[in-house]
Amino acid sequence: MEAIDNNLNHNLQAIKDVNTDNFMTDVIEASKTKPIIVDFWAPWCEPCKQLTPILEAAVLKNKDKLVLAKINIDENQDIAAQLKIQSIPTVYAFYEGKVVDGFQGAQSNSEILAFIKKIIDLVGPGEDVASLLSMIGVCVEDRKWVEAMEIAQNILAIDPENNIAFAGLIRSMIGLHQFNDVREMSKAISEQIRISKPVSDALSILDSSEKAYKAKENIQDLEKKLKQKPNDLDLILEMAIALYGNGSISDCFDLLLSSIENDREWNDQAARKQLIEFFNTTGFQAKETILARRKLASLLFS
């Protein structure tokens, strides 16, 4: 019963009736903390009756991020006149004490959702989310996959459409070898999130990571073959991929660099292309990548 009461209180705080007496407090001043969506309506307005429930539902889904203030213009003509409301429904978004966006007339559900998202995006991720995003970046670079996954899940609980958090989640799942789960998740997320650069970059390493992980089973066999043919560049490439899948990133990079030094043009620069692919998979700020990139530059430009 207490949980129901708390939820009701939160809903009442997210949607409120505003009049001339409390407009300054509940809209202007309150908008300095979070965006306030103001719905100007009247009882006789049929389009208002269609619009308001959609607005209310959208705001309740984001009640921690914004508030819906409903103003009956028949009862608050001073406010309507001051804001030059000429027709209804009219919706204004207030943030930091001023109008930042708005629209007039009936809108579709998708248009309202897009409007709400646009207003929420004005605020940015917030200090808590920004701090978590910074932490997830560090964890991914350090390959602390379990910790990175937990942080990503915490961010998505706060901001369900944060594409950077989704990218961190995908990279951590790949790091934990949950390849099929990543594929299933990529089908479930919206196309907008899937094609965003952070997420598309994260998904781009899926196949190469899985290939490397499966190749690690061949390390012992490849070691035997390389003892017999130490300069076989095909074997060296296979071993490098297997080493990467085994987590021996520095050894993998060194082996590919030795192949490039031996014959940089071999097989249409296959060793260099594989090295660049692994740079992307590992992260360009990882210490192994930074060191190997310096060595690669030295080889290519010497």
C-alpha cells in the first residue's frame, strides 16, 4: 500500500495544475531545476482532450526528468495573454526560466515522444550519468568487463536510450565472450540506437572478437607448426589471432609487427589490416595499442 501511495505522489508531482498564483513558482522557478512542459488547454477544446492524455503518458515515463504543468486558459487569461496564446492546444517547454521550444495544434504520438526527448536532451545526461559514463570508459579500456557491464546497466536504468552506455554494455559482453547475447540484443534495440556511432563501432568488433576467441583453441597446434616453419606468414597471422583470443594482446601485436617488418606487402597487407582491426577492438587508448601504434609508425615510415 505504501509503494502505491509513493507512486501516486510521484505521479502527482510530475503532472500538476498551474494557475496565475503559482505560475512563477511551479513553472519559471521550477524550470531552473528541470524542464517544465506547459499544456495550455480549455474544457471546450476537443483537440486538447486528445493531446493531453498523450502528453501525460509521455511525461509519466520520464517523471524524474521533467514535469507537465496544465493551465486552463479560461481560468488563467492573464497568463495566456502574457504568453500570447492565440489558439489551443499550445504546448511550451520552459527550461532555465525561459521558453525553449513548443508547438501548436494536435500532434501524433510519435511527434510528442520526439518533442519530449528533444526537451530532455537539453538537460544533458546529468552529473551522475556523466560520472558513470566516464567510469565505464576507463573500465572498458582496462578490460574490467564485469564492472563495465554493471555500470552500463546502471546508466541504462537511469537513461534507457543512452547509446554510449549501450556501446559499453556491448563491448563488455563481447569481452565476456557473450557473442550470441550481443546479437540478440542488437536485434532488440531500436534502429536509432543501433546505427549511432558508439553502438555501431562496438558492434563492428563482434565478429573479429568471436573469431579470435575460437582461434585460441589452436594455439598449441600452431606452436608446433611454427617451430617447423618459423617464417610462415600465414601461420604467424593465425597465431596472432589465436593469441588475441587468449588475451595475450601484447604478444599478438608483437607477432603482427614482426610480420609487417618481414614483409609489409604480404597478402595485400593482411598483417597490418589485422593489427588495425585489433587496435579498434582493444581501444585506441589502451596501453598495448598506444605502444604498438608507435612501433607500427616507426616501421612504416622508417
